[in-house]
Amino acid sequence: MPEALAPAYYTAVGRGWRRDVWALLHPPYTAWHLSYVVIGASLAPKLSTFRLGATLVAFFLAVGIAAHALDELNGRPLRTSIPSWVLKAAGAIGLAGAVAIGLAGLPLLGWSLLPFIALGVLFVYAYNLELLGGRMHGDFWFALSWGAFPLLTAYFAQTGSISLGAVAAAASAFALSFGQRALSTPARNLRRKTRSVSGVITLNDGSTARLEEATILKPLETALRAFSWGVVAIAIALLSSRLL
């Protein structure tokens, strides 16, 4: 496999602060998981755009900035040149900002919001830093913390309660996120950990095709692209139906 292969399909090979910041934000995946926030809020009987905006900012700070900064700090998977102290500061400030927004919501939602805040902090640290021996850095925990949790939190932020419909939608977000990781894990391994790929596929008619990294990566990353923007489109559709 060529050494110049980028560590992710949405970032470029090479260096530079613009490239590093773009890679660190993981735009398609961040948009994907923020869409669960929009979906959860849009399911509420009464939609508050103020609460939705606050929830989106909180999850962007926690997921888009803090979680991704800590993930890059843990082994440099994106090969950025961002100083470690900057990543640590981004992780701390991003998570502190998310927690502050959550605490500001206590007068509106009461103490029942605290478990959501605590779980959010736990998920960011335990998943991205692979604490507890990496036990929370797997498919199940990813789907729970990046899929079901944002949707349920957004619904709760609107209503102060959890409905059966919200739980069903969270199960859908869990399933989609579980599938996302099933696709992204082998794609990441190919881009970041594989030196070479070789082999031949022999079809029933006797024809053959060479097995190369592009052969394996293309269906994985085509699906990831489609699913990421598909979920964003669903979120936009639901929100538009509530506001327009």
C-alpha cells in the first residue's frame, strides 16, 4: 500500500494547520452525530430552537472538539502536527464548555439532567482515551455514546422526559452507529495500519481480479459517505417539517 495514503478519506496527505484542523474535526462524522441531536429534538412534542441550539453547541464541543482532540492525543491516528498541549487544552476546554452548558440547563430541566452530563463526560474520556483497559472502546460503546446518547439527550433537553418513541429512535441511531463502526474500523486499519495488500479474487466463471487496497476501501467508504450525508438529510427534513 502506498505510504502516502491519507489517514481518512476526508482529509489530505501532508502537513499544515488547515489540513490538521480539518482532519481533527472529522467533518462528515461530526455532522452525522450532531444530526442525532437534531433528530432527537425534532421528535419532541414542542420544539424549542434555543434548547436545540444549546444542545448542538454542547455536543459539538464535547464530540467535535474534545473527543476528537483526545483521540488524536492517544497515538496520533490522523498524523497531525498539532502540539500535544494544544490537543490537551482543546479537550479540556471543549468538555468544560459542554458541561457548563449542561449545568446552565439545570434550572430548566432539574437535577434529572445531571446523569446525562455525567455520562457525557464518562463517554468522552473512557472511549477516546481507552480507559478501563479499552473496555469502553468497542462497537457497542461507540454506538451507545455516539448514536443513542446524543438523540436521547436532545429529546430530554426539550421535554425533561424520555418517551417510547425517543427510545425507538435512539435504537435506530444505535444501529446506524454500530454499522458505521463496522465499516470504518476496517477502512481505518487499511489506511493507517496496513503496509500492503495482495491477493486475487477468482469468480465462478473463472475470471480473476486483483485484490488491492482500493478494491476494499471503495465500498466501505462509499457507504460511509452515503450514510453520513443521508443521516444529515433526515435531520434537516425533520427539523424543516417542524419549523417551516
